[in-house]
Amino acid sequence: MTNKDILLASRDQSLKAFLMKSIKQNGGWVNAHMHADRAFTITRESFYIYQKQTLIEKWDTLDRIKAAMTEEDYYRHFSMAVERMIEQGVSAMGSFVDIDPIAQERAIKGALRARAVYKNDIVIKLVNQTLKGVIDKEARYWFDKGADMVDIIGGLPRRDERDHGPGMGLVHLDVLMQTGKRLGKMVHVHVDQFNSPEEIETEQLTDKTIEHDMHGKVVAIHSISITAHDFAYRQKLYQKMKEAKMMVIACPFAWIDSPRREDHGPTRNSLTPVDELSTAGIPVAIGTDNISDYMLPFSTGNMWEELKLLVTGCRYTDLDNVIKVATQNGRLVLGL
């Protein structure tokens, strides 16, 4: 072919066009992780929260926003997020939902209403968000209550590590595993979010998966700090994850805004290492995480932009597996 022929042919056969067509042929996008109940909640007046607060500080700030939201508010915001997915051709989504002493049952009831309304348009799997942990007595009450109402058990071990001291993140993981095993449900856990060599939460989650014989039932969300460790550690971790039949969900835009830091380690970005994980035989799915809220005010929930950032940022060129990341692996991590 001449250069002109190549240019003419590529107008309708760009890599984006190829991937979009392939994703549609493979059942459509799967958004494996989001927080639909909080979607589209940030305003110009509340933008200062994003400007000035860390993630951990926002865990507490969210209380006053959640306290002000009614079941109808939650239903409306959840529905807005669902419609954003449907218009992109998303066939299935997994959403964490706040079920805790602040939101109580309002968010999950709103989410269940939305799921019923859109049941013919999209498959929705619900996960309980443990933003208050599982150690505190009242938080545990709502965790147990929520575990019965959702499809997948959710976790955030850093919360209990922060509130109750060193080692309590592991106790948190024990509670998740025991609950998932008792109810016959998968477990999705936020881990290694801070791109720091001090974090080894993915390894801890893997160890607990093996300890509780939950092989193939546990999914790590984010796992960014893996790349803060050296090559030898990473390879050893991947072998262990393969043994546990672990799966991972990457949410590229969630941490691309990580602030500069002075700690030392391998040259890296703040993206889940899809290239290394996939090569090691560990399924990676993709999610949008937060959409236009206090965590990610500029995220619009655009699946193509998320995939593009992940593929470009990790220089990941295995297009056949990229298609799986966007489709098949998402159904896998959601138990579909």
C-alpha cells in the first residue's frame, strides 16, 4: 500500500475505532468499580474540599454531605451515573454504596430502586462501602446489615488501621473474608492507594485470601503501590497472587492526580501495573471509581478515557488483552 492508501484506510480503522468495535463485539464495556451513589455531588461552592483535603481527611468530611442526602437524593445521583454508563454502551457495572452509621439504608435503598428501573438496560452489582471500617461497634452493625443487602462484600482496611492502630487492617480483612465465605459472596477491597513503598496491602490481602481459602473470590481495587516496590518484590508478589487466583481492578483517573512526593523508589506513575499483572496471568479489569464528586471532581465517567490513560500510562500494547480488560475481565471480577 502507498502512504496515501494507508491514510485513507486509517480514517475509519484507527486504533480507537478498532478497540471500540471490538469492545462492542465482546459484550460491551464493563465498569467494574465506581461509587454511583456519590456521583455528580460536587459543586463550585464545595470545590475547596478537593483543593485542600487529603483522601483520608475527606473520609470524615463526607459525613456531612451524606447526612444531608435523602433516599431520593441517592436514587437520583445513582440513576445519573447509571444513565452515563448506558449511553456509552456499558453492559455491566459494579458500584460500592455507603451503608454506615451516617448513610444508614438511604443510599442502598436508592441504589436498589435504580437497579430495578434500569434492569433491562444494564446489569448492576452492588457492593457495601466500609468507609467507617468494621471494628467499631456501630460500624460493624451497619457492615453486617449491608452485607446481606449487596451482591459483593466491600472493604477498606486502611480505615481501621487509621482509627484503631497497627494491625487492625488485618483484622478488618479477616472480617471481610469470614463474611464473604459465610454468605458465599465475592470480596472487593480498596488496597495500596497511596503509591508508597510503605504500603503492602495487596500482599496482605493475598495472604488473607490464601489463609481463608477464598481463592478466586477476592478482588484488589487500585493496587498502585505495587510499583513503589522493587522488581524482585513485585515478581514474588505476582506469583503469590497467581496462587490465590487474585483479580485486580484499575481505576486510572482515580490516582493520576497524586501529589508530588520526596520518597525514593523505582521510577513509576500512579497507575495499576496492568502490563506486569497481565503478563503474570492476573486478570485486570477497569473502573471509573468516583464521578464528579469530592474525590474526583473532573472525572466524567468516560470509559474510553479511562482505558486510554491506562494503556498509554503503562505503555501496554497487547490489544487482545486490552479488550479483555474492558469487557471479559470486568464480568469476571463481578462474578458474572
